[in-house]
Amino acid sequence: QEDSPVFHLSSPVMEIPVTGNEVLLELFAKALSLNLFAQQTRGATIAMAEDIGQIMLCFMQEKNNCDEHRFEAIMEGFYETVQDVRQKLEDIAIDSSGKKNSGAPDIGVFV
């Protein structure tokens, strides 16, 4: 909303794999550990969008504390963080053929 004091960024990281409980448990444990204190996610949060079957990366920023240079840095950092988180989670979610399958677009930012 235009009158909101914040803006949100979100991007799919990967599809929630259809796999055994042990792999899902390991995947979600890794996602939670990456979320700890938001240090490895650069202030973003890893979340599950169950309705679309995706693991997402989400970020919120106050508008009044964001000029054009800060916005550019946020976008660059968010892109890099999506790639980093995706790589760390894909290492766990390898399908039976042995290849990585994120099932998510390269990057998609929804503001």
C-alpha cells in the first residue's frame, strides 16, 4: 500500500521438495539456523509459503529510512542473499537423480 510506512521484498528460494520426512526435517532445520539473528540472511527472513509450495526470502524496510542509494544497496544485497540461501538449502534438497532442483525462478522480487 502506498500509505504504508514500510515496503516489503520477497522472492522464491526453492520449491518445498516432495520427499521423505528426514530430508524435510534437515531442510527446515537448516532454514531455521540461517534465520538465527538474521545474520546469515542480512536482515531478511526465510519463510514457507505453503499455499504456493515455496520457501521464500522476505525483507522489510522503512520507507523514511531509505534513499535511492540505500534502496540500491538493499536490492543488491537481497539478490545476493537469495542466491546464497538457495545454494545452502539446495545442498540438502537433492532429488533422487542426484541433481539439484530448486524449482524456483532465478530471482523474483515482489515489492
